Amino acid sequence: MTERTKWDEVESRRPSTGARDRGHRDAEDAFKLGVRVRTERERLGLTQAELAERMGATQPMVARLEAGGVTPSLETLH
């Protein structure tokens, strides 16, 4: 298993300004959700493709979700 970057490490590399606070919070939420999805997927022994099939989604969408690149809808989360 590869080592994962912690959110604090990512955040410490970015300048902190008032205008970026909301963006940082949104990015943090997406990052943390992605980590949770990946952790659970791996715990269940599923590939991204298998999880995507169960979700009615595509493997690239699962990859983006795990990378924190998308904010899923409530329907997707269910």
C-alpha cells in the first residue's frame, strides 16, 4: 500500500488568505471524503471498477472521487 498524503501536509503548502478560506474548506471536505471512500472500498476488497458498477457510475468517476476531485451528489453517496 502506498503512503497517503495527509490533509495538513497539503494545506501547509498553500498560502492562507481570507479569500481562500472557503475554497480550502471545500477542498478539505472533498479530500477527506475521497480518503473515506477509498479506505472503505479497500476494506471491502473492491476495485474501483467494481465499486463503480455497484454505484451505476464509471471507474474514472470513482478515481476522481477518491482523489478529492469531485463533490458527489447525495444520490451518488447513497
